[in-house]
Amino acid sequence: MTTATSYGAAHSAVLKEGKKIQIGGYDGLRSRNSVGLSRRHVSLFSVSIARPNALIRAVSTPVKPETETKRSKVEIIKEHSNFIRYPLNEELLTDAPNIIESATQIIKFHGSYQQYNRDERGARSYSFMLRTKNPCGKVPNKLYLTMDDLADQFGIGTLRLTTRQTFQLHGVLKKNLKTVMSSIIHSMGSTLGACGDLNRNVLAPAAPFARKDYQFAQQTADNIAALLTPQSGFYYDMWVDGEKIMSAEPPEVVKARNDNSHGTNFPDSPEPIYGTQFLPRKFKIAVTVPTDNSVDLLTNDVGVVVVTDADGEPQGFNLYVGGGMGRTHRLETTFPRLAEPLGYVPKEDILYAVKAIVVTQRENGRRDDRKYSRMKYLISSWGIEKFRSVVEQYYGKKFEPSRELPEWEFKSYLGWHEQGDGGLFCGLHVDSGRIGGEMKVTLREIIEKYNLDVRLTPNQNIILCGIRKAWKRPITTALAQAGLLVFVLLAGFVSFFSIVLVLINIAHAQQPKYVDPLNLTAMACPALPLCPLAITEAERGIPDILKRIRAVFEKVGLKYNESVVIRATGCPNGCARPYMAELGFVGDGPNSYQLWLGGTPNQTSLARTFMNKVKIHDLEKVLEPLFYNWKRKRQSKESFGDFTNRVGFETLQEWVEKWDGVVATRSTYNLRLFTDKDTYEKMDELAKLQNKTAHQLAMEVIRNYASAQQNGKGE
């Protein structure tokens, strides 16, 4: 065996001789090196007796695992790529509209996937999807305007917001890749590492609060993203001819990256943390503050939570490890998993602790079978105690016990909010994250006119930041005229009749859009037609699914402001995190879904498989009995997810099998909404634009207003 330091030197020598690097692997889910690991010179200690003020002792650095020859083809491609350049650099020079398979693996590290339109028959029409990297979802004004332009000039005319706070730009032709990439880079943006086997975009709450804990969480996310950004220059060589357009890094980031006191680095390598092989698979990190689970913390490889003292001053971080969503149908050895507590570190150590976790996965994650290469499988195989002990060796210290935290909440930040620095921010709902049409035009006008920066949320929504109070009314009016307001329109109006007057005033412009509460927490991945992994619809299918679920709600007597977290994906990879939903739809065949139940509104429980192969036309047969019984048998304020877990899947299945339908009851409501003919006629004119009656539109407005007030969303 060799130490990490000697391994790096040997690694360089082997490269010069043209030999292949052998990377350790696994048989099944049991480490082949488990016996060897037990023979290492490791300090033994009991984690359970550690105290926050205990003396932190150094522990020894682990040696590298024994080598093994079996590797996936992607590992071999990475090895021969000259640090993620070859053969992409040659493929980009050809006249072909596509690139070869090995280059498609390499371009992922640059933030792009090759795709083709699966709706079209005949010869494949290739294009590329580009994904940006925006830590905390931060998008400077210049970058937003550039992305908006690029979507029209080189894309399909839309921008898509992802569940990891980034943009996706679809439809870029190969011949335009360099132009688009260089435009993003020169506009304060990047796509480097948005895809591929390395750290992806680092999440953090998107809300631009001036509070110390939020500011500290966002700065930490920025620093972690910088720490784990590739250093070998391949990205800038490819897209801007070697010109490096980078802002100065904080000195603590540079220091942590270069530190090799515990054998974490490859000395003299262009990639001191990643080496030639980078990581076994994608790696995801999220940072947040207590109570704010807008980032789906437990679905990440690493979750980082700011811990403050009684005065709100940040002191350190709780760390969680081992989350991940991806799985494979009918292969029970693959599974979604929630992250679990690793321990606490003082704030000055966070970069070193995160680096130690990354290196542990780099050295021990499987590289022979990519289905099992995520860190969640390593932790499931080893157990958290063994994983913690190995991480501590690279960290050089023992983790302290995790600090106690309050309950988590999901926060959407829709509507108007005070930033705390005298400014306002406004959160806007975007169905499935797709910005196009009138929404795209209006957002462009507002963002450009008021020189606003924006934030993208992990729930595929967008936040307009830094709004002066004097701008609130004209921005509200512009958004209303474009039909973009949900709770935003309701904020600032104190009665239903005030809302009606606003509707009438803009009746001859663009009708406002009222979003069903079910839509506000719903998410879907793009799926068909461009994703090569999609089995069925997700983004294009979820609008109809939500409408049908709303109809079921009305049929069984559920109130309009009641909702469940619904997420849909076109395949089991879980990009829209369906395994955390109260009701998850996972594509398992054409027009067919696997149904998952049991997630919770605050995103802290993992759902379970309820039914397989549910055809889209049979949804009501399954959902009616579930929602009917939830309405009648739930406990006080019991969410749908909690209800399904308490009742149990056997009982739920029995309800579905024996369901005879809802017994119709006569409505006892007869509300007269209009007191004068003029108001009715104007409302009726507006309603016809939406294919509704005046009564239906008025009831919709009232429901939205009442829901906003009940949920505290009025401001």
C-alpha cells in the first residue's frame, strides 16, 4: 500500500509512461478492501462521548485502498481525456451535427448534454442542452439578459429553471456551442461542472435576506463551490481559447484547496482534489439555515446547516451525508436515500470537512458499476460509523456531536417580502420552471428596466431582488398585466371587490393567471421529448395531472386551499425529487407511472412505492379513494403524506380495490356574487377570455384570496 502523497507522485509517473491508472472498486455492495482497512493504523475512539468543548485530537491519514483493474468505460474515457479535453476538442472541429459517445461523456463536465428530439421520426436532429452553474441560485442582471438573448438566438425560445437553482438552455446546435458558451462566460456566468462526475451546483436558500445566518449560508455555499471547482483550465481552453475569466477567490478557499496535511491532494497535479479520474459519479451539496428546507437538504450527498448562538452569530455547521434520489426500476439494490447526521464542525473548519468527505468518496466510491457509484451506496455499505472514522482521518480531527435544531419547514418565498436592508424582493411561480412566451418578455422588460438581479429557487421559481419600495406598484401592475401574479396580486389589496376592480381595469390587456395551490409546490423534470432517459411524460404531462387531481379534490369535498406536494419524473433517476413527495409520479412505461406515497410537506421523510404501472387514464380510480378517506379519516391538520404513513399501505390498497365511487350530495351553497349588472358584465367579458363563466372566475379569485390570507401569504 502507498500513502496518498506517494500515490500522487506515482500517478504522475505512470501517466508519463502511458500506463493505465488502476482505481479501487467493489464487488456487490461490500468493500473488497474492508479487511485491508481494518489493518490500517487508525486511531480508535468513541464518538458518543465527545463533547462540544472537548479537546480535538488529530487522527491519522488513511492510506489508499488496494488497486483493482475492473472499471466502467467512463473511467477509462476520463483517464485518456487529458483532464477533460479529449476527444471533445477534436469533435468540435468536425462538420457532423453530433459528437461521438466518448465526447458526450466529456462534454458533461463542461455543462452540456447531447440530445435529439424523440418526437421526430427519421434521421435524428441533434442539439445540445447547456446548464449553468449558479451557487445559491444567484444570477447577475447581465447574465440573465444574456441567457434571455441566447434562448431566442440559439435555443428554442425558452429558459428552464432547474431543481438545483440553475438555467437549462435547450436546442443549441453544435456549430453554435462555442458562441453560446463564451457569451455565458463573458457575462459573469459559467457552465463548468454543472454536469459530470464532480461537485454540481451548490444549493442555498434563494431569499436575499440581510440576516446574518442567511448571508453566512450563502457565502459558505459560494466558498464550497469555489473549493470544488476544477482547476486544470480545460473549460477555458475549450470555449474562450484559454482566457481565464475568474474573480479573485477568498484566501480561505485557496488555503483549504492547497492544504495536503492529511493526504487529500494529488501533489503537482493540475487537479489537486480531483486528479485525472475526478469523482466516481455526480456529487451534490446544499447549505441552509435552521428551519429553512427550501433546498431539500436531505436529498444531497452533503447537507450543511448553519448553527448560530443566541445572538444569531454563526458558530459552526451540522453536517449530513449520504442523500440521493436516483434508482433503477426493478433493481432493489438501487434506492433513494436520505442523508443522515455526520457531526458538527466549527465554522473555520467547514471547507476542510467538506473536502475530507469528497476525498473519502473519491477514494472509496465504486468505479466499476455506475449504478452504485453515488456516495449513498458507500455509506449504506460501510455504515455511518465507519464512514465517519475514514472522513475524520482526512479531516484530521474528530467531529463533535450534532447540535439540536428546530423543525424544518418548506419555504417558497412567493410574493412580496422585505429583504431587511430597505429593499424588497418578489417571488414568482413558474410552472415546471419553464420561462417562455409573455412571461419571458415581461420578465425581461422588468429586469432590464430596473436593473434587477435575480435568484433561482430549488423549486423552479424565480425571485426578483433589490426592488425599491417605490417600484413595487409599477412592477406589480406590469406583472398583473402579463398574467404573472399569484399571491403577488393579492398582496396590497384588502378585499375581494378591490381585486375585481383590478381585474376589470386590465381586462383588455392580458388576463391574470391564478395558480392552483397544487401547482405551487409541484415539480416536474423536462422528460420527453429531449431527455434520452425519459420513459414517459413529466413536464408536458403534469399540467393535466394537476387539473385532474384538483377535480378529484372537489369531488371528494376537499377545500381549495388544501394541497399536497406532487412531483413527476419521466424516469426513475429522480431529477424532480419525486421520492420526497407526498404523491410522486415516476415514469415506468409509456403513459404509465409508478406511484410513491408518504413524503411530507417539509421534505424530511422518504416516500415509498405504492403501486406500479398505473396507466394515466386510471389515475382517478386510485386517487379518489385515497383523497376521499384522507378527507374523512385524517387527524387534526394531518398532511396527506403523514396520513398515508399512519394508515399503512395495506389499508390504502384495500380502499382502492373496494372503491365504488363518491356518493353524490346536493350542494347547499347558493352564493350571489354580483350586486349590479355592470360589474357582472365586465367580469363576464374577462371570464370568457379564459373559457369560464363570470361565477367561476369570481369564485376562483375569492378562493385564491382566502387561501393567501389563511396561509399568511398576503405580504
